[in-house]
Amino acid sequence: MGRDLSALFAPLSVAVVGASDDPAKYGHAIATQALGAGHTRPVHLVNRRGGTVLGRPAATSVAAIGEAVDLAVISVPSAGFEDAVDEALACGARAIVAITAGFAETGAAGRARQRAVAERVRAAGAVMVGPNCLGIADNTTGLLLASGHFTPGSVALLSQSGNLALEVQLRFAPHSLGFSRFVSLGNQADVTLVDLLVDCARHDGTEAIAVYAEDFADGRAFAQAAATAGKPVVLLTAGRGDASARSARSHTGAMTTSGDVVTAACRDAGVELVATPRELTTVLAALRGRRRAAGRRVAVLTDGGGHGVVAADAVEAAGMSVPELSDTTQQGLRHVLWEQSSVANPVDLAGMGEQDPSSYSTTVAALLDAEECDAVLMTGYFGGYAASEGGLGGSGTPLSQGEQAAARAIAARLAGEGKPLVVQSMYPDSPSCRVLAAAGVPVFGATEDAARALTALTATARPRPLGAAPLPAPARPLRVSGYLETRRALEAADVPFPAAREVRDEGELLAAAEDMPGPHVLKALHLLHKSDAGGVALGLSGRDELLAAFRDMHGRLGAPSYSLEAMADLADGVELIVGVQRDPRFGPIAMVGLGGVLAESLKDVAFGLAPLSADHALELLRGLRTAALLDGVRGRPALDVEAAARAVERITAFAAAHPEIAELEVNPLLVRPDGVLALDSRAVLA
């Protein structure tokens, strides 16, 4: 059910501790906002000097108020913070909003202070946002305790950056978007991003949740909360570079960046991941309506060839298709458009809009009815005929009136649920475009924004993402992570390997070869990357080849022991890599892709939150760039991809049950027409 945050968003009374007449202080801005909320609840101002603040009497302490306080905003110098919190708790505060900075962000001593305060708050049965935050606001309860005003609306914004929140507000305005809630996360000493996400998910006044986060703390809990939110969650995050991969010791670790982890978590949880405040706004503007696309086929409608071609390219670059329209749809369009109009897709009115503005609405309706299309993008000049400046028509002209009538007809056609329409216009603020926007049609000035909006509408139309399975209970720890020990543990988890035997000298080598049909593989043990060091010899047939390979390898590497293995039949097979890396925020992260010695060079891999189900693994394998190899190419037989998916399920489940393993890898996992074989494995203990 999540934590009870009612005192945070709907307190009975508020005290602003550190309220000030000095405009340079946060206590001034927050007190101003709190008083500006009207008479929703009592607001008490506290300043240790007393007197008046903003023309209101100020108490010298929370105790001096003389009545219980439900929520206290603490904006005092760091040295007095603990005393202010303790006094507020003693006076009955159930919620603290800690503006004061100087804690975990300053180092170990600050972290210790922060931890101690959070423990006292929890012991008192209260909750605390911050410290080092910029306040909160809830427009549905009239609670304004942030340094700025946030326009009312239906988006909850949870942000670690105050300036980014201000930019988001500016970008929201043209799309008539606003905020149900705003929370500056601060250091998350007590109330966390996950706590707030869960609470906003059950908040009636919130229809979508926007997040800017640099520190997820418990990333897996974030993913699970987002997956069950029942509302769109859009995430803007930073620090998705590859620095985290530099210290990795396996191929899996070297190919897993922080960005890969976040992207996988968002995909599995159904979160829309964005890179900029502009993209965040674009996605939220798109998701505000109720119409969703059932697939990725887009019909492009334009009134100029250039706009149509550019839009088609943008749609395809975004991962959707612009299919040729069916003969039935094309014939229907020819009956309503003039001869020079193109009806293949993109559909180009070719100037007919100037002669008959209703051709826009007629064509939109026809494309929405086309079975071969899942969504429609209208791009170009629409809106210009009614624009007061720069357009061909101008306010009050027949063209303007006709275009606005077309806009009303389109809006009427779009009433209720169904396929979405997205509009890109040279005049997005024109009266005609405002009619569409009021009807829930996303309208943008940039083609790339319109294409991104379509991807958001398509993604949320799919069934709920597979998500991550619950983490299994920890298994008996793996104490030694050598090749043979890791291999035996995986074999016990039903991952098949070829026959193998450890050998230490030539006598043991020849004896093992007698019991194992050739050809053979010889591997030097106790090397993490055996192939790179020349510690693997393949296709050894007969006594002489075995001895020669052993003597050469032992002379170069001097390994204490070796593994002699039956060589798998590589004909008609494809080598995959399956790995799991334990991320400090999101836990075990699985990677599957094209494997072998070229795994890092090709980097055709996909990621997911481990453990992966076989269905999830199959989806990732089918999404690889080289997925066609699995179905057989140039006369080769199709491979047993289902067996590969089941092996991925077992490998990732094993890794997820062993938190002591920092990195686990099976490379290659040979997929053949008749099943799979793991040919090599390695584990790195944390």
C-alpha cells in the first residue's frame, strides 16, 4: 500500500520555520507561496527574532505558536536544523519538508547527521522530504510550499533539480499542461522517489507522473512501482554514459553501461525514457489523450511534398513504418481529392486545402478508417489559413472559417477512443490548431516532436511489459569462482555443457582422452579471458595433436591445471553470449546477444532485469540486429531458439539467486537446430 503521506500533501496546518522578509532567502519565497494559497489551512510563520514577516506576526519558535502543527517547512542554517526538527516533532508535526542543505551532499560527516535526523523522524512516526530540497506543492489541496508557482494540471513532477522543474513548467505552457503535484526530492533521507511514485499513482488528481532523477537509490523498487502505477510514468535521467563499464572484468560488464541498465529497466517497467525536458513535454502532451495506436503503421497526410517526405523519414527513423495504402483506401481518396493529389502514403493534398479546407477533415477520416494504418500524422500548413499573422488566409476570411470548420470536424471524428492523430503545423498556435489541441490532439511545431509523440502513443498501446520476475531467495553462496566450479554450478541448474575433465599433466590428459570421444578442446584454467591469452586450442584429434597443444600451452602459460573437453559440433550453429551483471541500483541485469570472441566488437546485445523468463528472453533474442541468423539463412536450418530462451532463463535465474556474484557469463552459448550447449563460462565474485 505504500507509506501514508497524507500529512505531506494535505496537512491540517503548516509552519514555515525560517520565514523571512529577505527576498534572497528560501524562507521568504516559501512563506510568500504558502500565504498566497488563501485560507485553505492555517499557515504559521516562525522566525527566531519574532516581530512580523510579510506583514504577518511571526512566532519565535514552533512551540510559541501555541497549537499543534501538522507540517513544518524547515529553512534555517544547517547548525540549527536538528533543533528545529526536534521542536517540530515535539509539537506534533507529522511531516517535515527540509529545505536546509549541508548533509549527505557534503561527505561522510554530513551523511551521518542526515541519517540520525531521518531516524528521529521515523521514530516519531513522521515523514520527511529532503533535506537539501526546494519544497513541495499540491495544487489539488491548495498546498504551495515551493519556491515558485506551478500551474495547476494533472502531471505530478518528482524532481532532483529545481531549475529543470522551472524549465519543464515553461515548456508545459504551450501545450496547456500543468501540475497536480511538485516534489523536490532532495537527498531522499526518509521519503524516497519510490514512496512518492507509489503515492502519486493512487492520487486521484494525477493522470501522469514525470520524474527527473540522478539517484534512484533502489532502482528495482522504482521499476516495480512504475510497472504497477497504472498511469504513464515518464523518466528524464542523467549520467547514462559508459564510465561504469571501464572497470568490468567480463565481456558482459564491459558491454553494460549505466544507460543500458536504465533503458532496460524502463522498457521492462513500461516507463517512457526521455533525454531532454523538451522530449519529456512532448511525451506527456501525447499521453494526455485517450487514443492509442495498436501498431506502428502510420499514415502521413500533408499539403506539401516536402513536409510529407520529411515527416515520413522522421516516422521511420523513430522505429515506425509508413506503408503504402491499400487499393481500397486509395480508391476512396481519389473520389474525394483532386487529380494531382498523391494517395499512396504520404498522402499529399497538393494544394487542394486552399480550394476546399474540408479536404483535410475528409482525408483524416478516411485514413483513420483505413485498416492498414494504426495512427495518422498530419503535417505542414494546416493552421496557416486561420493564423492572424503570416498565413494565407487571416482571421475572418472564408479560408480561415473553412479551416476552423475542418478542425471542428476532425475533433468531432476523434471523440472517444480509437486511433490517434498527431499534428505538426507551421502555425501550432493558430485558432485551428487550438481547436484540435482542445480536443486532445497533440499539436507540435517540430516534425521530430510529432514523430516522438507517435512512438509514445504506440508504446503504451502494447500489453503491459513483461517486467522483471521477483528476485529468488538467495541460494547457497558460490565460494570459489573458477571455471570448473562455475560450470558445475550451472550444470546443476540444468544448463547443458559438453563432457569435460580437469587434467594436470600429460598422463592425465591422455587418460581423459581415452574416455572421451574426440575431437577435443583444451583450455588453460585460472584465466578469465582464456581465448585472448591463447589458452584455448580447438579441434584436437589424436595423441600427437593433444600432446603438442598441451606442451605449447603449458610452456607459455604454466597454468596449474587444464580442462579437456569434447568439442561440440559447430556446424549450423550460432554462438550467443548470456551474461548477468549486478548493478548497485537495479540489482541483477541480464544481457543476451551475439557471442563468441567477437562479442565486444559486434555488440549486438539486449538487456533486461534478471531473472528473465523464457518468453522475455525470446523477445530480446528476436529483437537483435542479427536475429535472422537464428531462423536460418542461405540454406542453413533454423535453430532451436526456444531452447536458447530456456537456457537464458536458467542462467539468469541462477545469477539472480547468487548475490555474491558480481558478473556471470556464458560465452559462447551454442544454439543448434537440436538444442543448446554452453561452451564456456566465467564468474566474478563481488
